[in-house]
Amino acid sequence: MELAYYSDYAVRLVNTEQPERGTDSLTSVEAVRELFGPAQQAARRATDSDVTRLRTVRSRLRAVFEAADAGDEVLAVDLLNALMMEFPVSPQISGHEDRDDGGTGGRPHWHMHIADHAANATAGYTATACMGLAFHLTDLGVDRLGLCQARPCRNVYLDTSTNRSRRYCSDRCATRANVAAYRARKRLESERSARTGRTAETTQDSTPATDR
């Protein structure tokens, strides 16, 4: 598993809360376990304490995305480095059962993997999320960390587009924003047309009868 893959851990955690909508899905041990996805072995260690701990980490990770979105690269890196110092990782080379020839007789498909030796579920999850985010940031750039522009969403996302053009967390938000922009343009056109019509009527009314 490529280390950059783990950056999705950060996105999943931050997006459990939508501050502007007042919603929060990180409210139980079950919610914590769902964050781990297929890594069920690590998720089994989750307790009620991890709900509170992960909420704190979530706020700090959102601050990384907010700094990046605001163009403050140094602050984004400093915030992420602080998290990685607090939640270090133990990388190791892993082959699992993968084979480079697709069968059982070939060599293992060696790749970097983050070993799970953390004291609790929060520490393990945070270390994984931060390392993945760090690889994503250094490989693609700080400006690839974004906040959805379709208010009030403000979910975070990782921009992997070839031209750095992503502005929304999902197709749904992109469509909603485009529809809102279209309606705003139509309202503006209608208002301009109405003002033009009123101006023309006023001009005509103010013209002396002898000049008509």
C-alpha cells in the first residue's frame, strides 16, 4: 500500500464534522471504527475515549487544510509537523501476499507500510493520517489541500487534478454551486433589464411634448 494512500484518512476524519451546518457524525465508538475502513484489527482497540481524542485531532487537521486553502504554506506545514512529532509512525517494508507475477510463485510486491504499534486507536489513526497527508503535500504541493467552495459545505478534499482546478469536495457540491451561480447571473440580468427599461421610460416621460 502506497503511503500517499493514507492521506484519505485525514480527509475522512475532518469531514465527520461540518461546522457551518452544525453536524457531527463522530459521536460513538462505532463511528470511530468506521473511520478505519478495512483495517478492522486496529479499529477493535477503539474506546469511548477515542471519540474525544479524535475530535481534538480533527480540529487540528482542519486547521492544516484551512491554512493551505488560505495560501499560508508555512503555517500548514508547521501544523502538520507538530502533529507528526506528537504522533510518530513506524514505517516498514511489507509484501503481504502480493506477487509481482499475479501468482503464488513470484516475488512479493514490496512496498512501504505503516506498522501499527500505537498505544491506542487515536494514536494509530492520527499517525497514519498525518504521514499520508505529508506525502501528498510534499509530492503534489500544499495548494492541493482544499476546502469545498460550495457553502455551507466546507468539507476538505485533496486535489489530484492535472491542472489544479478542483474547487469542490464532490460532484454534488460542484453541481449545486454551478446552479446557484447560473441563477445569480439570471437574476442580475433581469435586474439590469428592469433598470434599463425604467431608465428608458423616465427619459421618454421627461422629453417635452414639442420634441416628440
